[in-house]
Amino acid sequence: MTDIAIELRGIDKKFGLVHANKDIDLRVRKGSIHGIIGENGAGKSTLMSILYGFYQADDGEIFVDGRKADIKDPNAAIAAGIGMVHQHFMLVENFTVLENVMLGAEDSQILTSGISRARQELKRLEHEYELEVDPDAIIEELPVGLQQRVEILKALYRGAEILILDEPTGVLTPAEADHLFRILKQLKDQGKTILLITHKLREIMAITDEVSVMRRGEMVATRKTAETSVEELAELMVGRRVLLHVEKGPALPGEVLLSVENLTVRDSRGCDMVKDVSFEVRAGEIVGIAGVAGNGQSELLQAVSGIRRAVNGRVLLKGEPIHVTGKADPSELRHRGLAHVPEDRQHMGLVLSFDESENSILGYHDDPRYLNGAFLDIDAIRADAAEKIEKYDIRPPNPRLKTANFSGGNQQKIVLAREMERDPQVLIIGQPTRGVDVGAIEFIHKRIIEMRDAGKAVLLVSVELDEIRSLSDRVLVMFDGRIVGERAPDTGEGELGLLMAGVENSREAAE
């Protein structure tokens, strides 16, 4: 018997001219949590997709429990005891939890008998690994934290001894992330082996036993987590020293550019998600909105940007009203100087089947610089996209590549480049660094500060409390659809956390 669960030898993979993985070796010990980190586009997800059978390596070998494995597809990976929880969940949204867990793993020609056995096994797994979730709940009605539990249960139901998790906390609140880590530690204690792909170095330090670093398709280092540091890992990832703290001077607020007055917004179920909210954002300042996801931040951004109709209230852009209770036109708002980076890049910020160059002008395609008479000027669009690619270090640097083929972090940079390069007066930005690596986070934060210092008004929403505190000049806290407090960015995490939980008199409680 070997104590190595997974060994990769000389794994090599190319996609056309892109050399995604270059002669990679990796050894993962049984019963450990092994982190894999690297910049967006470093080849992490490609490597794990090869291990899970989505891609076939051009060269190299895979060993599972010391035996050579021929993993031609995900079914072969599952048969070898490997399961994968993807960054973007692979669930059928209108199916129940039980139906999703069973899908593709039905074990009886008599369906009712198979369902009964599956329900019993699911109940056992939920109890053993503290992954409780209602088996009859519809997936689309569950919060993302519970949907992720379903993905883990799917893998365990299929007998996975090795679990690959790709950016598992990218869509989770801090509380949900903490619960996930407790689950992973319990899985490790039960003898499971976990491969964790993440860009969040503090998570690596908190939960992993070992960590491997990839850079530009190569494996550059493996460290025992207890013997390294956030600073060393960041430098290994990027190939240079990285500024891990935001540096900025004091804000110099000017005139009010965005004013929200008594805004109330309902969701598709008819529930009030934003309740009588009022605030202002001035030129030359960043106003951050902190809060646990689901407390109205998303609906607020959508109403202000013209995507969702408000029930009541008004919004003024540079003193002129936005028809938020009628038919606000996002295109008109863009022309009036408001840019919006949505929280969900894949569903609201991009068309994944479009080329990168097409997404780089999405919403601005009527700009004369992109037109040749009545037609789009494809050469001008690609040249403009190439400039943005270079400026924002988007990888791979190919404006003709389908956007679906970029990593999540590089997809985020495509959206940011499109909106920021329009030189808006007001920038509304949701989750600016979700799924983005440490080097790109540094770059994005600098660009946001530069926009503030150029006199722009920035409204920022992030579930990352450190990000809110680092970037913001003023912090508003939302709970249950209301602004429950305004604080300075140097306010302690304890006090902000209590406000986010709806605890009044948070200063006294925090003390």
C-alpha cells in the first residue's frame, strides 16, 4: 500500500498555441488537504480537469493509489474514486436534491426501489458528514451554500475517496465558507483526500496541509503549509513581490453624483428585498456596502443600474432622475456616465459563446469607433480588445477566443476592462474580485483607487469584508434590506459583523 493518493507525472497539455500545462509533476498524500494555487490562467483548472477526465493530457501519466489509471472521461474518474465539485455547480435547477444526487448513478431498473435506497444512503451521508439538506427541496430554491453541499453529496454518493474542489468559496458568505471548512476537515478525518483549488491565500493557510504553486502552466513549488507564509506564496504565484494591502491617500469628496432616496425593491417572488434605502455617493469617494449575501445588495445594484424595476423611491444621477419605478434603460444610463460591473459575470456580464472581442464592447457596440457605416468594424473591435487585454493582463491574450474558454478570473477582467475603460462618472461594482487571483486583485484594487482619485464616484458591494474595509472611504451595512449603520472603514470586524447580523448597539456588544 502507498501513502500517496494521487501522483501526476509529466502532465502536458496544449490548446492550439496555448501551452496550458507544461510537464507537471504532483504528489498528494492520502488523508490530506492539498491546496493548488496560481494566477488566473496558470493552468490549475486544466490540470484538475485532466485528473477528472474532462480533458486528455497530450503526454504524462496518472497514478491513483499507486496504480496507473487511464482516465478517459469523468465516468472513469468516478470509477477510480475521484469526485469533483465545480466552481459553477453542475446541478439541474428544477430537480430535487435527491434527483440530482441520483442522476447518472441510478442503481435499479425499478425506479421506486432505487429511489428508496438512494434516500437511505443520502440520509446516511448527510448524518455522517454533517451535510444536512432537505432531499425533497428544489435546487433553485436553495441558497448557494446548500447547493454546494449537494455537489459534495453527489461525489460521496458515487463513492469518492478523492475530492477536487474548484474555488469552493467563491460564491459563499464568510459563515458558509467557515461551515464548508468544518466539513472538509471532517472529510479529511474520515480518511478522504481533498484537492483544493483557490486563490484565497488565507484559506490555504487555514485549512491545507500542503500547497503547490502553479505559474504560467508550470508547477513552480510545493510547500508544507506550516512552513510557508502568505507573502512567500503570493510571490511564488506572481513571480514578484505583491502588495497585499491597499495603499491609498485620503478621499477628497466633491459633488454628489449618485443619490438614492427611499428606494424599495421587490424580487420575483414579490418580497421586499430593499426597504426604504437612502444614501449618497460623491465624486472622489468609494462607498462600500457590507452585508451577508441575500440581504438586498444584489437587488439594490440592479435597481440603480436600471436592470430591475423599483417599487418606490427615486435615484438621481448627477442631479437628474433615473426612472427606476418605470422603465429605466441601462443603455441610456451608460451614455449618461454610469457603468455597472454585475455580481454574476457569467449570467449578467458576458455572453460566453461570444469571442472575447465581442464581449469587450458589449453594451457599447453603437459607439462610432466600432462602426463602419451601418456595420460593425471587426478590425477596430479586435484592435480595441487587444489593447484592453494588454492593459488588464487578460490571459490567454487572444481576442478571438470564445469567452467560455477563459478562466473565471480572466472573465472578470474582461468585464472590468470594458466598464472601466469607458471613463464613467459613476461606477457601480459588485464583487470586483470574486474568483480572481492575488496578483489580479492587487491590479483591480489599484484601478478602483485610481478611479476614485480621478474624481469618479464608486459604489462597491462585496462579501469580502477585508475588501470593503480596505477600499471604502465610508461603509454602509445592509441587513434585511435596510441600511442599519454607517461606519468608518477602520471599524473593527467584530462591530461590523454584529451589524451585518442585525445586532443593534453593535459598538456596545462588540466591546
